[in-house]
Amino acid sequence: MIEKEKIEKKIDIGKTVTYLTQSFNELSGLMTRKFTPEEVRQYQVDFCYLIDGIQRGAPYIVAKTIAEANELINTIKLKLKHND
């Protein structure tokens, strides 16, 4: 538990999760209009697993999981631009 407290001091997990969730939610409306329901569902599931990994994952992989969540958000943004 001490390790997780050290990580939380370096990375504010609560604020990070809030930021990532807001970013994902901003894209959700566009996703439902431009992607198939299956694609939207898969992105939602992937994002939920990443958020869970950030909140409950091992302290030494939190930074990597945050990077993966950012990468997923960027991938969605690129696909949305490509579909315009």
C-alpha cells in the first residue's frame, strides 16, 4: 500500500482519471454518429478496462496504463477526423 501512496503523490490518479474520462466523453457523441455500434462498444470496453487498470492496477504500471488510455483517445480522434 505504501508503494501506491508514493505513486499517487507523483501522479494524482483521481485527477488523471477525471481528465481521461472527460476527454473520452467529449468524443462519445461523435463516435455514436460516425462509428458502428460494435466499434463504439469496443472502444467503451477498452477504455473501461484501462481506467480500471489505472485505479486498481499495480503501482509500477500506472504510468504505462495512462499512456495507453491517452493513445486510445488519440486513435479515436484520428479515426473521427478520417471519417469526416
